[in-house]
Amino acid sequence: MWEARGAMASGCYVYAILARETRLPPGLRGWGGAAVSTVPWRTLAAATSPLQSGALRPTEENVWRHEAIVEALRQQGPALPVRFGTVLADADAVAHALAERYDVLVADLARLGDKVELGLSVLWDPPRTHGEEQPPGSGVAREAQGPGARYLQARLAAHRREAAVRESARALARELDRALSGHALERRCTVLPTPRLVVRAAYLLEPGHVPAFQDTFAELRRAHPDLHLLLSGPWPPYNFVTPPEGGEQSALSKGPHNAGRHQPTESPNVGTSSTSDWQVMDGEVTT
């Protein structure tokens, strides 16, 4: 139901979900200088403003404007962030969407409304594995093999190299998580989303635990001078909001909102690769 619409003549742009009694900051303005107001449903309310223009482009300036409004709302009380670009047809559509996900939103507001998120990115130079220069069957013996056998040998060598790199990445991810997770309530992590980006993680924290988390991060950075560790935030907890069925981590939207994802300013522009997601079970992280 909460589907971002990139281009429309008019609509309600949604910034966050609040408790109904939350007072808006005086004079808060949204897109085009329009006043931010609320659409209530039972104990909840959505903070919205009218959007009269066409497509709202995910430029850096627009994303930061959205973020500033969300942060201003969270200064007034617990709030769930909604990703950049979430627009519904009118106030009735907003109220219907609140009703449709009411129980989930109430639970998320209690769990996340006053929490923050820190983002961790770790870059590395993928390690060279033992025997990478001389795959099995290399040399004179390999030359004596047929093309099919040489192809299979090369595939086997590549598979072993990839497995060794994945295991090194998982070991590093577990080491970092052991140090950082003691400060966090929840975490989400992807291992090797790209060959050079070895770890991308989000940690949910009480605001008062941020300085201790940052201190531990600084210790890890000193302990790993061969890695490029980046920390971003604190942000509203976008990555921990319960997504709609089949949707992204956003309070309301199923649409693609890549502009709403917070990455460190030094984050790389790299391609894609196979990934491994952490699952948290009984306090342990497995892949």
C-alpha cells in the first residue's frame, strides 16, 4: 500500500510516523515551503506535506532536506523514519495505509522510536590465497591435459580461491561484530556485497551508547591499519523498521528508495558480487 510514486501532479509526501499526541516543531516546512502537518489514525499519525511538483529527484540536496525534517520530528518525540520519496495520493490514502499496518507500526514505534542507527563499512584488498599463482595441475603436467581437463582444473582453483576469500571475510566480520555488538540492541550485516567492500553493517543503539560504540570503532581502526573502516551516523533507524511484505526496510514504502540509504561519504562506487547476510541467533552471528 505504501508505494513511492516518483512523478505525480500532487500528493502527500510522508516523512515519518509519530505518536498521535506528538506536537510538530513550530513552523516546520516541507517541499516547496509547504507546511508539515499530520494525518492521524487511532494512536498514530503520519507527518506529511503536500507535494505539488512532478518527480522529486533523489539528489544529495533533496535527500538531506528529507533527513533534516525527519531529525526535527524526532526531536519532538519517538518517530519512525519513512524513506525518501514516499508519496501517496491524498490524506485518505495515508490514513488507509496507517490502518493497514497499524499493529506493526505501533510495535515498531515502541521498539525503535527513540533509537538510532550507526552504519559500518569496511573496505579491504582481497587477500591472495595460498597457491593462487599455481592452480592445481599447473606446469608440464597441466600442459599434457586436454582442454576439458584444464578448464575443470581452472574452475576448481577459482572455486577454492573464492571459498578462501569468503571464509577470511566471515572471520573478519565476526571479529568486528564481537567488539561492537556489546553496545548494540540489534544489528544487520552483509558480508562481501562487493569484492572490495568486505563488510556493510547497521547497528541499532540507545543514543547514550553511541560514544562507547565510537570509541570501540576507533580501537578497531587502529588495530587494523590494513583495512579502511568507515562509520556513519547516528541516523534514524531506517534499516530496522519492519518492512511490508516483500518490501524494503521502511515504515511505509515498498518502492525502491536507494537515495534513503545512508552510506559514509567515502563509500566506494563499485559493482556487485555475491553476498552473505548475518542472521542473529541466541546472541551469535552466523552466515
